[in-house]
Amino acid sequence: MSDGINFCNRAELNTREASWLVFYAAHKFTYNNNLRGVLPAAHDYDFKVRVNDVSSFVRDIKSEKREHNHYYAVRITARYYPIADKQLAELQALQADNAYVVLLITNSDAQVFGNAREPMSMHVHDHVRDDGSGQDYHVLEIAGDTTMRPAKQELGEVVAPRYFKVLLYTNPIR
């Protein structure tokens, strides 16, 4: 017989769900770090964006070939819902071509896209409809090409609780 039921928002480990996009200046993460599978320093990021709408999150990694050379075409999109115009202006000011290394944090792992030699671009696209439907949003797009397979590292038990917290505990139902 169970002592109680725990309801929480900890995701299952057999499914993956995007949580954060963390951006680093490209010069902070070398090609060799990427090759060795070293993650960027956790505290040294430039900015980060929470993934609010996981149902519209798109992670598209395609293996391509150009003149007998293999590379990966990376395209990540996430809807962005700014609370204030100031937040949107701050994020738009950070738009840049070939400027970032991006760390995608999921419930179970962290993935690195790009490095100093092959950085990613970040742009914010306007999808505001102004039609009273309430379906106004912006799209955050990360794109770039890299010869490195996106590095992935499991989140340790110490790091995982920072991203997933318990919502509610209840008394047992008998």
C-alpha cells in the first residue's frame, strides 16, 4: 500500500523536453573543446532564454554533404513570448550572424551547437498578427552549419534539480 501520491513536474527520463537555450560568445568555446566533448562553463554565458512552449519547439539537425565534405545543418526554433517591450528590444539587440555557441538544456542532457570556428546565428522573427486573436508571438531562430556532430552530455543528479522543481505534494487518497 502506498503512503502517498506525489504530483510534480519532473519529466520522465525516457522522454526529452527542451528547457533552456543558453548563448555563449563564440570565442569562449574552441573547436578543440567541442571535439573533446567539453561543455562551456556554466556561469560564463552571455544570456539565456527559457523554452516556454515545448509543443512548438523545433530542433532540426540534418546531415548534409558539399563537395564530398560532410557537415551538419542546425536549425532550432522556439516561440518567444516577451512580457514587456524592453525584453524584446534587449533580445533583438543581441541578434547576430555567426556569433554564438548555443547550449540546449533538456530534462536529461545538455547539447552544444557550434564552436569558435563554426558559430551559430541567432535572430528574432516577428509573428505578431494584430488581429485580436491572442496568437501573437515572436520566433527565436538559431541556425548554422558545423562539421562537428552536436555534442551531448547527460545532466548530473546535482544539476538536474536546478531545472525541475516539485510543484505539489498531497495527502494519500484512500
